[in-house]
Amino acid sequence: MADTAAQANIGVVGLAVMGSNLARNLASREGNTVAVYNRTTSRTDELLREHPEAGFVSAETVQDFAAALAKPRTAIIMVKAGKPTDAVIDQLVEVFEPGDIIVDGGNALFTDTIRREKAVRETGINFVGAGISGGEEGPSRDRRSCPAAPPRPGRRSDPSSSRSPRSPRASRA
């Protein structure tokens, strides 16, 4: 495990094809340092070995992952929809603090996203369901996401968008 003293500004949990490509994409952006965590450490080791240029901060445990992230922490979950996503959210809620952010990048059923957002909000942690699309290469080329979060007055869901999330045009893809 690398030194995990709050070095990363964003983290990715789940390093299969989509998660590892997203982590590489984020790491390639100037100013980003990405913490990576996977339940099976062999995936993490493989990603670090194949992409040393990315400068990933690796974590062997969810506690190390949280410690590697600067506050407020932001973690993007890229694991299978359903129970695996719930398990990762539960782990992160145990080590995150109010004001931190959990983003579910998986292909979740909208009712699961609503349930998760409500449960996580009660802890003071922010939750965003943002299914990331584009297939295996999507996260490594350009992000495509469909964020769903509770509205906040004066804030956009997607800072790269020039449209308000409440505008009619923002809902068309």
C-alpha cells in the first residue's frame, strides 16, 4: 500500500473495466490525484503495475481509502448494481464524515438511487446517483453521466454544464 496521508482529491472504488478506465481518465486531468480501492487487491496491484504514469494512491482497505482522500472526500463507486453497490455505500458511510460525497457511477435502478440518497443524506453525507455510460471505453475517453441528486438552490448538478438542471433543455439527452 502507498502512503495514504490525504493525497488524493478524488477516489474510485471498483476497478473492473469501467472503474479502472474512469480512474485513468480522472488521473490524466491536470490537478487530479486519484485514490483507488478494490475489494480484491490483485486488481489494484494490476492497475498500478500497468499504469505507473497515473500516479494513483492505492488503498488496501476502505479505511486507507478514506484516509487517502482530502476533505471533503469524494468517492465514485464503479461496482455492480444492486447488493454490491449497497455494500460499498455501507462501508463508505462507516468511514466518511458529514459533508463528504459518494457518487454511484453504476447502472442503478432509479428506485435504488432514491432509497440510497435518502439513507445516506440522514448521515450528513452527500449522495449522487450518476450512471456513467459509454461502454468499456466511455470512461477512458470522455465521461457521459446522468446525475441525479436532490436539488440545491443556486447550484448545478454538473459544473461542466452551462444549463440549470431544472431547465427543460437539461433533461434532454
